[in-house]
Amino acid sequence: MIFDVIVVGGGPAGLSAALMLGRCRRRVLVCDLGQPRNRRSRALHGYLTRDGVAPGDFGDLARGELAPYEVQCRAVGVRAALRTADGFDVTLNDGTREAGRYLLLATGVVDELPDIGGLSDCYGRSVFHCPYCDGWEVRDQPLAIYGRGARGYGLSLELTAWSRDLVLCTDGPCELNDEERTRLERHGIRVREDRLVRLEGRDALERIVFEQGGPLERRAVFFTTGQSQQSHLAHGLGCQINEKGTVLTGKYETTHLPGLYVAGDASRAVQWVVVAAAEGAEAAFAINTDLLKEDLD
């Protein structure tokens, strides 16, 4: 079988695209390793009618809605993808190969977690990267920001919408100029440059321990340390990656390569579940439009 579309990644973007393409009567293969970026989170937010649902439950609901359509979902990753004269040749991790006329990458990104003791245990519960996703749950609580330079500065100011008890922890030199430090001080944001040792707490964060000075009582940490593509496929296909670690895409999630689309967290700066789902639907619209033109011609 030659699939109309092979979708790599079964998160909000990939499943949204598969749903729309299935409704367009397209033969679709979705390959997914089951390692979504938000798998450590207790709930996702900001998605109308699904605010507060657990990520695993969201995925189960989405895959269940694909049942009436000609969509295959396989719990397998993709090892390689090559552009051919007729579309794309894809090699799966189990060694099998599949062919698709179009290829949609919805593989997301991986957050670069700081190497601090106890942080991994708190990730998704009281250590977060997105205040829009998790800020409401810790509103008006004492919060810490982990980051340096422009990233730490920007996230600190952004978090003033959720709390006014903020400390920017830079884990070394803050890399801020005098104007930036003055502005943070004006908004009551303290800067602490001591090296971090570990995060402590029973079920959630309670305090941050430093090499020097006393511990800092906090209820959550928001970090900004960068991200990278979860899959190597975009690099292998020659996609251009920007300074934020995401793929530069055009209208309807197009790329430099005809027939190749990238949607979801892998492609944009606004990395919300609802935006990823919308991008998947946009990509599906563009792909089906091109398929119609090819079939009619």
C-alpha cells in the first residue's frame, strides 16, 4: 500500500491532521513512539472543552475518534525518511518500510532540563517551562525562574502576570546589563547568582538549595534553557532550524521540500496544545488540497 500521507508523531498536531485527512477519505499512517513532551504533566490547559484533562486521556480520546476513518496508528518510531520521485520512503524502527505521497512531521521538541538534583522528580508537577500552561495553578505563590541573560530576563517579567513573589536564579553570572537589573528590581524581582545544588520537597517543590547562602523557599520553578528537535528527521531532510530549535515553516506548515510539512511544537514558537492541533488541521487542509489537484490532473 502507498499511503496518501504518513504522519510521524501522534501528539495533538499529528492526530488532528490524521482526523482531518481521514475525513477527507485519505489513507493515513500515524507512527508514534508514545513519548509526548507533556507526558510528565498532570493536566493540559488552554484547550477549549478539554481544559484540565490528563495528557494520556487526551491522546486516548483523540485516537478513539480516528476509528471510523482509514487511519492506521502504529506504536513505532521512524528511523529514516527519504524524498523519492513519487513521495517519501520511510523506514520504521522495526525495519519495515512504507511509502507515502506526503509526509507530515509532528514529532515535537525535547526540553533541555537543567542538571540539578531533584529537578527531574519535580518536572511536570512543580517545575515547568510554560506559564501559560501551568501558571494559573501556582498563581500568587512564591516562584523561581531558572535562566540567564535575555531568556531569564524575559521569562521573569512574563511571570509577573501570575505572581509578584519572584526570584530569578541564574546558577552563576546572570548575564544581565544594568538596565535589565534595574527593571527587574523595579518590579520586585530579585536576582540570585549562587550555584544551585538541588531542589527539595516531598510531593512538590518546597525549597531550592544553593552552594552558598541559605535555601530559598519556593513552590514552583519555571525554566528557560532551550530545546531541540525530538526527532532527527527534520535535520536529515534538510529543514532549516531557527535559534529556538524549531523548524522554519511557511504558510500551512509547508517546508522547503515539496510534500513535506512540519506542524506542532517542532515548528512554531507558540507551543500550546491547542495551537499544535490547529497547525495539524491547517497542514491537513493544504495536503488534501494538493492531493486533489494531483488526482484531478
